[in-house]
Amino acid sequence: MNDVLFIQHDDHVGPGLLSELLPEARLLRAWEQPEALTGLLQAHSAGTSALPGALVVLGGTMDAYADEAAPWLPATRELMRRCVADDVKVLAICLGHQLLAVATGGEVGVGAASEKGLTDLWWSADLPEDGPFADLAEAIAGTPYAWGDHADAVTRLPEGACLWATSQTCPQVFTIGSALGVQFHPEVTEALVIDWLTRGGADAETRESLLASYRSHAERLRDTCEHLAAWVSC
């Protein structure tokens, strides 16, 4: 199993289901230790420390360009670039997906596309049939929906990226090198849904409707997360 490192950007956007599926993964709460990522990069540059075996970059409430408010973001993007350059697996979720795009030459639109709740997916017919992503593509392609909760979106994919899936509003899954970005939240749990809806100020009717939707689709949502966890860990 890979030595997996989670980068968490926000106290309310944790690894969720992924912490159950990848119990041995290390967790770096970046806002508490903003210097830790810089130190990791310096040690890697000096040859005294290797990159993680795999990297999972979680979501957050800031945007992908919020370097002043979240001063660890430049180091996060640089770590993602190095992982891609060194063929280290990266699973990038929501904000992570957007950071991956920016880190590798794409663009993100702040406020460009808002989705909350069950999100329909449309999959490309041109997915990899061999290579390191083949098994994952076979496992998740055709998944009809995922759980979304975001306002920003990738507006231009990096050069060389492969678009796997879109929603009505934005790219949802893409790969570049050894990295996979997903705009949706595979790690979502009922507790996270409740917290996000409460903190987002949703009224009681909206909360109950979205929570009922999550509960009725939770098993299928978990299946997608299990496939992603299996890919990143091996």
C-alpha cells in the first residue's frame, strides 16, 4: 500500500469516508502547519526526503488563487506539480481539483459554476483502455451521479489533460500525468452533508430534501469513493 498523504485545507472539509478506507494515511491540516508543506518541498529539493507515495488534496472554502488568505496554497500547488513530474499518484478533490488545474497550467473561474447535492455526470467515450488509469476508468465510467458542493470551477483544462466527465456546468473529472482531479466530493458522509448544509445557511426544507437525496444514494456514492481509494492506495 502506498504511503498516502492527505492535505486538508479547512476544518469542516475533512477526508470523510476516505479516512475509513485509507486508515493508515497521514493527515496534514495545512492551516495549522502552513510551514510543513514548505519544509517538505525543501527536504525534497535537498534530497533528504522523498515525496509521499500518493497525495490526496482535499476541498476547502477558499478559492484556488487565495494565496494571501491561505498562504500554504502555493506550496500545495508546487507539491502537486512535483508529484505529477515524478509520476506520483494524486487524487485532487473539489478545491484540490481546481488547484491541480492551476498547478499544471489551467484556469479556474471564481464563482463560475455552483452545484450542491446530487450532480449528474456525462462521461467521455474516449477513456483509457490501458495504462495506469485503465482499471479505474473501467470501474467508475458510467457512474450516473456524484455529490457536488462548490461555487468555483475549472474553466480551462491544462494542456495535455484528458477530460473524463462533465456535469451540466463544468468539468468533473480529468487526468493529467499521474493525477486525477474530481470536482465532486467522493469522500462525502452524512455528517459532512449536515455540516455543510448547516454552515451554508440552507433553510430547513432544503436541508431535509438534500439530506434525503444523499441517504437514498449513499451506497452508490460510496462505491465511487471505494474505487478511488483503491486506486490511490495501490
